[in-house]
Amino acid sequence: MNKDRSTPHSGIDDLAPDDQEAFARLGILREDSIIHAATAATLWAQSETEARQRLHRLQDTALIQSTDDEGFRLDPANQEAAKQLLLERMPLPEAHAHLL
């Protein structure tokens, strides 16, 4: 993410490039979506174990929060930040095509 632009959470800029890319891809999800490891694994094209580890890394930076059912969610500000980061990388129709 462009460091000259204010971000809702400075932790985004501190992410490793692959975690930043993964965070950006969360921008395609609906607001208030619950993200489980299986969903993230599909979105990120990796195993559920790897996705769960990445979700915990994002939680450790306070970019996502855990839910009571072993899921995760983004608050509205971080959801918007993820979407903007995604749009910097690709148009939304391309992101949807990639997901499918």
C-alpha cells in the first residue's frame, strides 16, 4: 500500500508482501463476512493449514478479529482498506474471475 496515503491501520504496510497480497484479496468479500480457514484457503489457493496460519498472522497485527466460531472478520475500516488495496492490484471483475 502506498505509504503516502493514510491507512486505517499502519500494520498493512508492515506485512510481508505475500500477506499483504492475501489481505488485499479479502477485499473481495462482502462486508461482515465470516472468514473461515476453508474460505481463505480457496481465496488464497493454499491449504487450510497454511490459510489458518496466515489468518492468525493477520489477527496478530489486528487487521482481522476472531469470532466465536473459529472464524475471522474485518472491521469496516479494514474491509475498505483491503478493497482499496485489491483495486490497486487489479480491477474488481478480474478479482472476481480469479476467485471463480
